[in-house]
Amino acid sequence: AQSVTQLGSHVSVSEGALVLLRCNYSSSVPPYLFWYVQYPNQGLQLLLKYTSAATLVKGINGFEAEFKKSETSFHLTKPSAHMSDAAEYFCAVSASFGFKTIFGAGTRLFVKA
Amino acid sequence: GAGVSQSPSNKVTEKGKDVELRCDPISGHTALYWYRQSLGQGLEFLIYFQGNSAPDKSGLPSDRFSAERTGGSVSTLTIQRTQQEDSAVYLCASSLEGGLASTDTQYFGPGTRLTVL
């Protein structure tokens, strides 16, 4: 079975500060991991994904995430927040052996001027 | 079209009525997914279509929910005898090759916001 937990339903940062959105997963097989972003009044779009290649994955808009097997984590980071980063972010897990994609509850990111 | 489209964008209905939600996937995408997004909840998987294979209905919450995909393209999600707890945003996504465990990117539509009074 697989599951994903996003720590913190709301995260608030100042513009220019580090963004850190936490995601921990549980998987009985090697996972594939995703971050999706949902901007206000828009659909979800893929930010980045890990599919068993490099553990540090770079995505769009300066975001990156690192797969840490020992910590079962896939935290999303961005060195410097921009106002346009305000959105809801979803972590998701699937696997290569017939497991459906499971989404986390989401983390809403607020960016203060 | 350029992306996944869904209609209507908003639907308000009375408890007990049936509703139909439509999804037009990206042309050429063989896989289509329906999710439900409730306030404060993550994305709840509902159903998955892949080509001509039998759909994976394991996420449908009750037998009031059903979906079909005609001609491998457009999909309709039907909710019969709607209840207030059905109120949510219903999202459709498609991907090129599919497989629930695929690494293919899912492209999401804007969703249909359903309100059951």
C-alpha cells in the first residue's frame, strides 16, 4: 500500500525567503514521486517528478525536490519565494507495479510582501 | 484543443437530482482519470480509463457514481440522486500512455465545481 503525508496544510513565507514544503511517503515498492501545483482558479499542473533517476529533481519556476529514501521524504524547496508562487502544492506517489497515484492533502503556500 | 477541458465549470443542483459532468481530454491521450477535490482534502481518485481496457472503478465512493468514455475520447461522470456530501470540485486529467503507475505526466482540466443544495 502507498500513502503520502504533507506536513502543514498552510505555509507562509516572506518574499525572497526559502520555501520548504514537506512530503513524506510510504510505499512497499520503489516509488515514483510527483509535485503538482494549483494556482488560484487554475487546474493542477506538474511541477516536477522523480522516477528513479537522479535523486535531486529540478522543476519549473526554480523549484526542486530531493528524494531521500532513508527519510522516505520528497520535500519541495525554492531558494527565494516570489509572490507568484502563492498556490496550493500537492505531493503524489505512485509506483511501477500497478499502483495508482495517491495524492496528499495539499499545502497552501502564502507569500508575504 | 490545447488542454483538457471540462464542462460545466460550475453546477448547482438540488439534493436527489442527477448530474452529468463532461471531460474532453487532450487529443491522442489514451488515459483519462477522474478525481474529486473536497475542501481541505487531497485529490481523491475516482476512476481511470486506459484505451479499450476495462476501467478501474476502485475509487468510486458509491454505486450512485458512474462514468463512461465514448470512443476513447470524451468522458462523462454521472452522479445519481446527489447528496450534499457530493459537493466538491471534480477534476479530470489525461495522460499520453497512461497506466496508473505510469510516470507520464497527468494534465488536469480546470474542474467542475458541484454544489448540492
